[in-house]
Amino acid sequence: MKTGKRDRDRKWMWWLVGSIAALQVYFVQELLAAFALFALGFLAIAGAVFSLYTLQRAWAGTVDRIADSRHPVMVAVRHGIDSVGDLARRPFRRPGPAQPVN
């Protein structure tokens, strides 16, 4: 009779140990899944930053190359920009009689 109770207790003990081990395995799997998701998220963010940096560098190089160009259109654009700058530097005078100088 005593051995039957001991076998039953061992059976429950092994079930308890097995369920604890299964829970630990499940917990580790959940942690690995969370780590994988975070790694994918950080890779996506790093990829977006890298692509934006690359696009900005390409844009800056293209603008520099176009600005140094001697193409007639670019010469006309530069001349127009300089003309607008000259107009902006002129003092603004209201129409009408001139004010006396003291």
C-alpha cells in the first residue's frame, strides 16, 4: 500500500516538474520572439535612416553639380536669382513727394 502512494506521488512530482519545464520553455520562446520583433523593428528604423541619409547625400551632390553647370538654362536661373537679390537689397521708397533732407 505504501509503494502505491509513493508511485502516485512520484507521478504528480514528475507532472509538476514537466509542467514547470514546459512553462520555462514557453517563456524562453516568448522572449526570443520579442527579441526578434525588436531586432526587426530596429533594422527597419536603421534602414530608413540609412536610405534617407543616402538620398540626402545624392541630392546634395546633384545640386552641387547642377549649380556648377555652364548650361544656358542654369546661367539664366543664376542671373534671375541675382536680379531678385539686387531688387531685395534696394531701399523701398513710397510713391509721392520726396521728403526733405535735413
